Amino acid sequence: MTPTLAAARTTVQRGLWLTGLGLLGLAAVYVLAQGFTPLEVRQGAAQKIFYIHAPAAWAALMAFVLVGLSSIIYLWLKDPRVDLFAEASAEVGLVFSLVMLTTGPLWGKPIWGTWWTWDARLTFTLFLFFLFVGYRALRGAIAEPAERARFSAVVGILGMLLVPFVHISVYLFRTLHPQPVLLKPSAPSMPPEMVRTLLVSMVVFTVLYLGFVTTRYGLGLVAQTKEAARAD
Amino acid sequence: MPTDLPQNAGYMIAAYLVTAVIILGYSVSLLVRARRARTD
């Protein structure tokens, strides 16, 4: 085993430990949300979907912003490790997007009376999801590593540019989607117990993101190291 | 607690289950890929 391969495998191990920690945290969030957070009177139990939907959205948007930033750095430095990170972050972002896009309609049906509406926030979010599905497809279609990294970096940057529109769409357009309760200039518009559960969940989803992305990045490093060894 | 509290717990349970399936499913896929990377 070359030292580089050993280092890549260590990165995978660290990522898996962090993922384990995140999964324990997720279990704690479930207990906290169900047992120690009051019911919202107007929305009932469905309001508790918010404690996983909003943190999943946070993790997904953070992942896509980091794809864009690392894509800019890749185009500047041409370091393949930065491209590997962008690839990892895009995949993990899609996982969290899937959570966001499935839990959203499960909240919308009892509260809005419909699973989906072509509202600005929802539509932008769906576009963002498909854009990064396209990013993954593009990476799979180009065999030459430098060309793949360069082309996908451009798509990654375009995806990042869509993220602020997703966030401010509730202010720019007339929309059914609720406005932010935490990431806004004024004080949180929720009771402290609910804010506490939301904040804990956001930390847990951040840890899960870090665990997933470290593992996925490490796996990319392992594959790249093996590829380089075969080419020598 | 008011008596007219909306009865929609089923949607919440479904959302929490779907989240667990997606997050655990991806974790398992990473674990499988990590094991493969260790043995190859």
C-alpha cells in the first residue's frame, strides 16, 4: 500500500466515523422533536416535519455552494483534489435535496391542501436539483479527467449562482412557501423550544454533511490513487 | 391542548420515515463502497 493510498483510506475511515456521529445525532433529533418540542396548535403534528425539512434544505444549499466555490478554485489552481471535493459535495447535496423535496410535499399536503404547487421557491429548488442531476450525468459522460473537471466546474458554478435565488425567492415573488424563521435579519419567529430543536437539527445535518462528504471525497481519492498506480 | 388540533400525524411519520430511509440508505451505500475500496 502506498502512503497516499493509506492516507486516502484514513480519510474514508474518518468520514465514516463522522457519519456514525451524525446518525446518532439524527436519532437524537427525532427524540427531541417528538418528545421534547411542543405541538404547534394551528398545524398540528405536521409542523414537526419542519425540523428535518429546513435543516435538509440548509445542508443541500451549503453543499451546492461549496460545489460552486470549489469549482472556481479548481479552474484557478487545476488541483484534481478540489475537483474530487466538488464531485463529492454535489452527490451529497443531491441526497439532502431528495430529503428536502420529499418532506416538503408531505408537509404541503395537510397544510396547503396540495402536494405541489409551481410556486417560485419550489420551482427554483426543483431546477437546482435537476441541474445537479445534470452535473452528475455530465461527469459520467466525459472520460478525460481534466476535461471532465473543467466542464463540470462551469456547471457547478452556474448551480451555485441559483442558490441565492432559492433563498430570496420568498421575498422576490408572491409565494405560498413560508418565509425564513431563522436565516433572516430580525429575531426568530418561533418559541425558544422550537428554535432549539431546529438549531440542534441544523448542527446534526451539518455533521452528516461533513461525514458524507469526507467519506465520498476519501473514496474518490482511493480510486484516483489506484488509477494513478495502474497508469505507472 | 385544544380539541380541534389538526389530525395529520401520519404525514409527519411518513416524512420522518422517508428521511431515515434516504439518510440510512446513503450511509449504507458509502459503507459498502468503503469496504470495496479496502479490499480491492
